[in-house]
Amino acid sequence: MRHLLSVESLSRGEIERILDRAQAFAEVGKRDIKKVPTLRGRTVVNLFYEASTRTSSSFELAAKRLSADLVSVKAAGSAIDKGESLKDTISTLSAYDPAIIVIRSPFAGAADLVARWTDAAVVNAGDGKHEHPSQALLDVFTLRQRLGTLEGVNIWIVGDVLHSRVARSCLIAFQAMGAEVTLCGPPTLIPRGIAEATGASVSHDIDGVAEADVVYALRMQQERMSESFVPSLREYAMRYQIDSRRLTPRQLLMHPGPVNRGVELSPEVIDSPQSLISAQVESGLVVRMAILYELHTGSDQPRTTGPEPVDTPPRIGQPA
């Protein structure tokens, strides 16, 4: 594995190899000394153009657990604030000879461009509304830990599917592992043609969620909405919020975070025994360790980059 740009590019075998490696790192995490020397003497760059708590901190800790030297760059307070382009930023960071660059960007395709501009392995930590592959992998790991397998598991993804890169990556990963996926939400928040394109079921009626084994709630991503997709958050919550009336004791609950309490989830289900939200955060560390490990062991493979793109991506703060 040279880069991790999308879940779509991974075979089921590659997904399982990452999950098995994560399981091994979970065992290491139980030791008094939790570090391993895999990336000793190597540099990992975390380049985050968008706000992040879970993804950023877990990749940072994952790099440190693997004994890497870490450089963390955020848009605020860096040369990015002064108008430096993504390509120039990558050129600067590449001068430090990083082994791996982890990038989050508000622009779809940014990670793919970075992979063309550097000899480092690249991890897509979220690019616009496109994908968030490491989130999907940690979610599959979390469910595999709890259920053993995803074969035949009925998963409902509920909420703002239209703007969610997590929904896209999870849909691909869950289906690859044998799960049956239903996308549920208001018609305005479900992409047109997604059922035909992916084979997933689509429902605009939340009442059917009772048949799910796993309920995966999504955050309403108002920062990505340029117009009104629902009359109000209050009305959305009334129709689609997962609460104790809709979540049965046999079902499992997931959410990628951060949670808008009282909107997509009621407070009592967040803290219920069915909730895997804390387990997802815990899984994030070992899965991201596994991703960095797999990229490092695959770094001796030849580069397979496309032609140099004609257009440079827009600077942060400019429209795509």
C-alpha cells in the first residue's frame, strides 16, 4: 500500500490486513511500555487545513507510539494564513524528507494532488465531501471487535449523508465487509442516484430503523451547507433524532463525532450501554497506527503517480 487516499481503492483483503495489524497494536497498548520502534528516525507530517480533535490527536499519538518524529501544521498561524498555496506548502514540508504526510483539507481531491507532489506516503484524513478512509476503517474495526464479523449485519446510516465524507467511506467499507447498508434522512440530504450507484437501500422514513442491527448517526454539517436543506434543526431532531424511543436494547449506536447533543442524538442514548462512540475513539489510535505501519512497510514500492495536474488547487479560504 503506497498511499491511503480512499477506501474505494482498498480490497477486502487489504482492509482485513489493516484491521489485523490494528488488533496487534491493541495488544501492545496493554503493555507498560506502549511504544514500538517501527518509525524511529522517520518523520510524519500532520497537515490539517480544517479543525479536528479526534483525527488529528490520534494520528499524532499514533506517530509517537511508532517512535516517529512528528511535525504538526495547522492552517491558523502558519504561512497558509499568508496565502501560501497547497503545492508550495508541500514543497516546503517535503524538504524535511517526511516518510508520511497526513492531510485534511476542505477540498475534495487534495490528498490525491499531494500524492503527486511528494515522494512521501500520503494519508487522506478527510477531503471535502469526498472521503475519510481512516474513520471508516476504525468503524469497521470497532464493529468487528464487538460482533466478530460484518457479514449480513444490517447497518442504517442516518442523517446528513449529502455532506458527509464519513458516510461515503463507511458505506463502501461496510459493504466491502459484507454488511447490508440503508441510508436514511430527509430527501434533501440524500444524494440523488446513490442507491443505483452503490446498491445501498434508501429510506426517508426513520421508523424503519427498528430493523437495524447498528444505527450510525451523522452530524448535521452546517458548515458545508450553502442553503437551507431542512426547515430547522429543531424540526430535523423531531423527525430523525435517535433517542431512547427509537433505539432498542439489542441495537448498537455509532457516531463519528463531534456529536451535537439534542440534535442527531439525545443525551441518554449517547451514554447508553449500546453506544460505541467511546470505543470508536479508542479504535482510532490503533487503526491509525496500523495505517502508518502499512504505509511504512509499503514505502519501498515504486511510485505510481499520475501526470502533473494543469491547475493548482485553490488556496484555503478561496472557493473550489
